Amino acid sequence: MSLDSIARDVTRRARDASERLAELPSDQKDSVLRLAADRLEESNAEIRDANGRDLDTGRTEGIPAPMLDRLELTDARIASMAQGLRDIAALPDPVGEVTRLARRPSGLQVGRMRIPLGVILVIYESRPNVTADVGALCLKSGNAALLRGGSEALNSNRSIEQILRGAALERGAPEDAIQLVPSQDRALVDLLLDRDEEIDLVMPRGGEALIRRVAERSRIPVIKHYKGVCHVYLDRHADPKMARSIAINSKCQRVSVCNAAETLLVHASLTETLLPDLLAELHGLGVELRGCERTCAAFPEAAPASEEDWGEEYLAMTLAVRVVDSMDQAIEHIRRFGSNHTEVIVTEDLRSAHEFVRRVNSSSVFVNASTRFSDGFQLGLGAEVGVSTTKIHAYGPMGLEGLTTQKFIGFGDGTVLE
């Protein structure tokens, strides 16, 4: 079968499945997800075996350590995938929700009803848990998912896809609502990106080069975030113990993900008290520090930062550190070098906290909490289909509601326009 025939076949089957899926009752969709969660746990050994083959190939081919970390499926990560499916099943179904129902002067009662977007194409690298998360979120929200994972995770993705499709079939849902794109040929992706009559939305998840290529090539609307340059700002009123804990967790808890901190901003009043000990602890944990002139004076082991360091997404044990004279200067830095992903302020001053939240317009802004909470699961979405740092049509981690839109509905009683 030619690539053009494959593109036409998978998108038409996805479109047909999306139309059937949109009409399924919530309890039937939830039953699919709960069964799939059980099957993920029951198939732990098979999934680990498939993932092991991917990891072996990745090591042989010299895949970088951060990508290998994202690729690996441990027992805990498989359990987390299963729990994510159960959490999604437990969430309210947004499809069919009616809001803002009100009577107009004409007598027409007007409201808005949530409906699925239709067919979602997700292009992603390394992380096979995305197959489960996206498949589940799309199914619950009534959307068909076309999943194009990276070749480095092919065996893992196939294993998870078959579990999801099997659960759908067993519970009477259309199995083609979840499909892995059946070829790794990049030319097939280009063909899919042209099929705007069948595919409603594209979400690329991966490195900046992948996302920019998809955004530039697609005829279909693209939800994207290019990178996660996340900041932690230690305000002059920061509690030292809290500041230490949040800074270390934000940077070190898992460095290869987009919600890990990449820049630490520290108020100048803390350079002789908090900063040296904090940087020494980070350094002792293996973090390479790249700092401004005042940072290097406070901690000589830090290397001088270049201008490029302030906008860098390291995805590694590297942290840029800058001393600032005020919150204004911290916010100015975030606006100049940030990526609209996640920013944190650590402070005991309520006025400073409120000002930071009001003035910083990244997609997630936290007070006295780690950047790592910028995650669909942690924010109560069950999981996330991706993160949007473009403000249309969604902003931040996208869950069920982000995969729907609203149509107008009207109820009349023989109502006509005079």
C-alpha cells in the first residue's frame, strides 16, 4: 500500500470512529478505560519486555540519556499509566455539558454545549506513556486519536496500543478510535498534515525542532509549546528551608522533562545568606551551575553564564542562576527569556505572591510550590494530551475540556425573527 493510501485509510477510519465515539454514553467510555487500566497492570511483563527491546536498541544507537529516561517504562510508570486511566474514567465527562443557558428578548433560549473536536493527531518522541494518556483522554472526550510515536519507542507503543484497542473492542467502542500510525516514514507525517478534512487538530510533543517542523508544515491547526524554560524566583521574603526544597525539587526531581526548572532567580538580599549554601547543595547533587557575575562571586565553582544560557532548555543537570535586585527585574527576565511554560515564586509575603501571579502570564504560575506540579495528572486532569504555550485554543496542560469545543444551541417555541 502506498503512503498516500495509508494516510487516506487511517484518517478515514479515524473519522468514522470519531463519529461513533461521540455518541457513546459516559459509562461505556469509562468501562473501556477501567478495563484498559486492568489490562495494563496484568500485561506488565509483556510491556516491560517490549520496552526492554526499545531500550536495548536505543543504547546501541547512542540515544542521549535524557531520551532514554523518557523512554523507560518501570513498574512504577506502568502503574502510574494504569492509575491515570482510572483517574480519567472517574472525571466528569465534558461532552454534552450545557452552559450559559439564558432566554433572549426574542424568546429564544440560547446556550452552549460541549462537543468533541473530532480527530486528533499527536506526534511525539520517546515517552510511551503518552500512548496511554492521549488515547484515554481522547476516548473519554469523544475524539479519535491518531498516534505517531517515535521509532525509538515502537515496540512499547504497539504493546500499549493493542491493550487500549482490545479494551475498546471488548466494551463495544470503536477500536479505530485509537490508532498508531502504521509507518515510521517521515513522508507519511507530511501526508497526514495535509489531511485537514479528516484531522481536526495536531499536537506535536517533543523537541523544539520537531514542533517547529510540524507547525510550519501543517495545514491543520497545531497546539504547541516549543520548549520549557521554567523559572524559580526566590523572593527577598522567601523562607530559606522552603526555598531550598523547592529549588532542588524543581531542578533535580526529574531533569529530562519540560516542567523541570532551568533558571533560578535569586533576590540580591539573599546572596550572602541563602544563596551560597543552596548552590553548594545543588553542586553536590551533580548540578552544573552557570551564573551571572554576582552568582559566581557568591559561589566560585559556578561557571560564568552566557547570554544563550538564559533561554536554554537543558533537560539535564544544568541550571542557570541570576541574582536580581527586585521582583520587577525577575519578571522582566522571565518575560524576555521565558517560554510561557511554568514560573514559581517562593515568598512568605502575600502581597508579593499576588503581584507575581497577576503579572506573570505563563501558562502555569505557582506560589511556594515546585515547577513539577505543572502536569495534567498533578493538576487534576487525570493526565494531559500535551502542554500549550499558545493561548488559542487552550493554555497550559490540556485535559478533557481542552479536547472539546462549544457549539451554540437554541430552544424556541415557534420562535421567528421579526
